[in-house]
Amino acid sequence: MATIYDIAAEAKVSIATVSRAINNPSKLAPDTLARVKAVLEKNNYFPNAMAQGLVRNSTKTVGVLLTDIKNPHFSTSAYVLETLFFKWGYTTLLCNTGNELSKKMDYIQILASKKLDGLVMLGSTFSSGEIEQVLRDYMPEVPIMLSNMALPTQPMGNCYSVQIDHGVGQRLAVDHLISRGFRNISFIKANDTINTHRKVEGFAQAMRERGLPFDPKKQIIPVEQGPVGGRSFAASAAPKLKDRQAFIFMDDFTAIGAVSEFRKRGVPIPEQVAIIGEDNSTFALCSEPQLTTIDTQIENISTVIASTLHDIFLKRPVGNNIVLYPELVVRETT
């Protein structure tokens, strides 16, 4: 394998000129640059990225932590982030942690050893005191972008968050159901993350502000997450339906299971039962009938995260806490 010395000798230039051709080509005369590049390409020469990073104090690498790459919400975000970072010359290290705390903490330590330029954490499942401490210990100066989450104690100066206002989403959903004549409305939750609690609080506030009957023990209903959990809920709820009822699900993934089971049991949607999901994922379009859903702007959030981190790299001023607002996408289930 050719070394930088071999490249310099073959191109009849100094080692410093080869280095400029790689790291700062604008400082070379066009004919010199062309000659060096031709030799580099001929020898299939690629400089060591870590060595370059030590010189420039940058490895041009961004880490992305998520719990489940199979979840369309996270996979969409990862796709947007990787596309934008690659466009700007950065490599993305994607880490699928699962929900085990120790694995999340291990991945943070592994990424810290890679001398990252920045870290992105997707989802409120990373909001824990243990994770906050390992970030303080291993990445005290690395810019960290938090997607729809916040650290549980004192904010770190190197942390920046982009969040969706879930209270606004719940108010939009409740107001829409009222306009369709529904007053018996329940919220279906499928996990206990911080974001789910925000959705529950937003739902409860919207119901109370609009003077609708609300009993949290009866109208906040826990289920298993995913289509199986949605079907199980609908199978249990269908025989007990009274008058017209509406259900706001914490995600589309669970809601489509309920839609399928209600239809299987002959319950008319939306005449007797109205269903709203959340995320505006591809599941909402695959549902039959198509699912009304709260669009949590995952592509916009991911774009803002990437752009903000890029601005930090370029030493541009940015805000530490950016809030975006959801929209209601009305389809056939309401």
C-alpha cells in the first residue's frame, strides 16, 4: 500500500504539497493539484481519518443513538439525519441500543472513544439520571442534540433539544372530535415514557378545559404497544361500546390494530367509533380506512436537529431549546 512519501515521490512534489492536496486543495495551483490527485487515485490512496481528525481536532463523525431502528418514527429520523450529515461531509455512526439501560450507557462510552464531533439522541427513553451522568463523565464538551427529550436534572451547557408540543396535538385532536359530535373520548397509551406522559397531560387538560366528562381511571387506558395490543384493546372494547365513542392512540402503530379489529367485528368507523393515531407514519396510510393522525413533524424535527448541530460545528449561534408544533391530518377514521 502506498504511503504519503510514495505519493509525493511519484508526483514529484513535497509531502507538504500532498497534505495540502488532501486537506486544503484550494491553496494549490490547479495543475499541481491535478497531478497529485491523479497519483492519489492511481494508488487508491485514502488518508487515515482518525489521524486527520487528530490534526484538525475533528473526525467529521456524528453518533446517533436510538432504541429501535424497526420503529418507523426512528428509522425516518435516522434517514433524514444521515442524508444531511453526509451532504455536509460527516459520517454517521448509528447505534441501535434497545431498551436496556446498560447497553445505552455502554454505547455512549464506545462513541466517546471515537472522538465524535456531535451526538444525537432520539426519543425520551434516554431521559434518565444514569444516562445524564455518563454523558457528563464521557462527553462533557461534545455537542449533544436531544430529540423530543430532556435531561432529568440540571441542563448541560453542551446539550440542545428539539421538541414537539404534545399538548397542542392533543387539543387539536379533541377539538376535531368535538366538531364531529364526539364527547366520550379516551386516550390509549402503550408505554410510560416522558413523551407519553406529556401526551396524557395534554389530553387531560384539553378535556377539562372544554368541559367534557373525564375520569382518568376510565379514560386513560393502558395497552400493549403495536398492532397486537390495538387489536386486543378493540376486541375488549367492542362489546362494551355505548353510544358514539372516540379513541386517541399514542401512536399509529397501535391504532391500526384497533381499526382492523373494530372493522372485523362490524363496528362502523367513524359512524360509531372514531380513531386518531399519532406520528403520521406510513401505517396511517396503509390502514383501511385510512387513519386520522397527529403529525409530530418527525422529518422537520430531524432536519432542525441536523441543521442546528451543523451550525454548532460552524460556530454559529443557536438556541438551546427549540419547540415545534404538530398538525392534525384528517382522514377516514374520523
